[in-house]
Amino acid sequence: MASVLEIKDLHVSIEDKEILKGVNLTIKQGEIHAIMGPNGTGKSTLSSAIMGHPKYIVTQGEVLLDGENVLEMEVDERAQAGLFLAMQYPSEISGVTNADFLRSAINSRREEGQEINLMQFIKKLDKQMEFLEMDLDMAQRYLNEGFSGGEKKRNEILQLMMLEPKFAILDEIDSGLDIDALKVVSKGINQMRGENFGCLIITHYQRLLNYITPDYVHVMMQGRVVKSGGEELAQRLEAEGYDWIKQELNIEDETVNAE
């Protein structure tokens, strides 16, 4: 049976300011969802809250993974349960190589005695790095240290492909990418697509969705999902902007002043 990620009436605040005001969304394995919306409407807040960033305080609602509330889990437990976040601004970690980080991350999700052996790991890592057109010596570089913006985003997709989570949240994975890097990143996401993988893509631009066809597109405004549709919704947003949605739903021109 396919796993399900359910976001139910999620309210999130930062320093007593409410950012998310009742987000409802259901994602099943085998589906790719995209969230779009103007700056400052809470899109990145949603991803951070799901993964347990301490800055974001959940005041109401649930996030259920196969019926279990992940908001009651520690951050590492959420990852072990099958959630993955590709961050908008990946951190640099000096002294830890890419390869060591990835092998440790894989083994942390396995039972004792079932760890991936070194040769299996190297074979899989080399295969995925070649697929993503990454220099193999990046495996021995410190995690994201000295990486360009495009290299960091490819590295996030490498982690995704190595870890094979149930659900991935990709927070503006396309930001700052040139067209060649965008194609490679999209190729990696499409490679993951299948019945055992669900994905939530947060993006400002329809251009990413030229390469990754979403099953569902959602628009966030004022801290909630206000409209959903298919890929044609993203195309209309690209052509016409967001004013028509504001007029259609009688939404005032304001934001929640946070991502």
C-alpha cells in the first residue's frame, strides 16, 4: 500500500506572528505536487515546519505520515521515517566529506547489522554522481564547502537519490540554477519518480515544471492553500501572474511577510 503524507489544518508561528493559517494538503507516493505563490506567503515555512526547524512553532494541526504524527518526532526520527528536505540554502560542514555524510545517513535509516557495505556504497555513489554529471572527486570534498550554488543543488539531488526517501520536500531547488544545471537537477527528480516516491516541490517559477510535470499544482497565499489544479494552473500563473487569483477569490494584496 502506498504511503500517504497528510497536512491537516497546519498553523505555524514565528515569534508570535502567525505565518501558516490552516494549510491542508495530502500527498501520496507516486505523486508529484508543486506549490507556487508570491514571495512571503509561507511556502518555505511549510517545509521547515514539517521537518522540525525549532524556529517555527506549530500552534495547531497535524502532519501525518501513514497516520503517525511526525510533529511528535525528533528531527532525525522524521528523516528515518522517510521524509527528506532539500534546503533552499544547503549548509556547509567542514571536516565531513560528502561520501562519509551520505554513508552515515544511509546507515542511520537501517537496522543494526543491515548497514550498506563499502563496495555497494561506492558503486551506487559513483553511478548516481555520473548520472548527475558531477565530478567524482566531489565525494571526497567537505560537505558543500566551496561548492557553487549549482553544485550545492546537484548535491541535494544526489542525497535524494542515495537515500531514496518515501517523500521529498524540495524547497526552491531551482533557485540560482542556469539552464544546464536545471536540466540535470530535473533529470534526477524524474529518475526518482515512481510508485514508492512522493514529492512536494516549492518553486516560484513555472520553468522548473517545464522539465518535471507535476500531478498537482497548488497556490499559497496568506498562509494557506487557496487554489489547486493541474499543470495548466502553473502555465496560467506564468502567463498572467497572481492577480487573477486574488480577484477571483477576493484576496487582498498582502503577504504574511515570511517564507
